[in-house]
Amino acid sequence: MSMLISTMNDIPGYRITEVLGEVFGLTVRSRNVGSQFGAAFKALAGGELKGMTKNLVESRKEVLGRMVDEAVAKGADAIVAMRFDTSEMAGNWTEICAYGTAVRIESDTSHSS
């Protein structure tokens, strides 16, 4: 089974058999001065800041991967209550974190007919 990730506290069709604890993935990115200037100029004209959007998407994929690696190391096959958190540090850095609870699950066949 591949890693199931849910923002809910449970996973429909499965029951949690063991809670293995909190897992997270983290990255801290510095802002490129050139891209900040380009973004500021683009903001004047309006529209999506595609370079910054691409960077955020890549960062989220990276922290998700790190969180899953930590869950796998604990023996989990699912993560529940997953969240993203983003914050600025020192005005030039952005911290991006994915976190949740690593669990073991099994198919809930008690509701099958």
C-alpha cells in the first residue's frame, strides 16, 4: 500500500490501528533579490506571480516528501490531520512545513455486506 495522506482525522474505509506520532517535513527558502524585484514590478501591473507560484509548489512537494519519508521510517502507512504551515523569517526567508500524525491503518471490513 502506498502512503495515504488525509487532512481529516480519519480515512473513510479504514480504521487506525496504531498512532505512531507526529511527523513533519521542513524547508527554509531565501528569497532571490532578482525575483523579488520582478515580483514587485509584476504586482504593479497585476496578475499571477508565476515564478513565485512555481517555487511554492516545488517547496510543498519537497516538504511532503520529507514528511512521508519520516512516516515510512516510523512504519506508518498513512498520515492523518495533515497541514501546511508557512511563515516568514527575518524578512528574507520563508519557512514551509508539512505536518501530520503518522498512523497504521487497516481496511474497515466491519461495514461490508
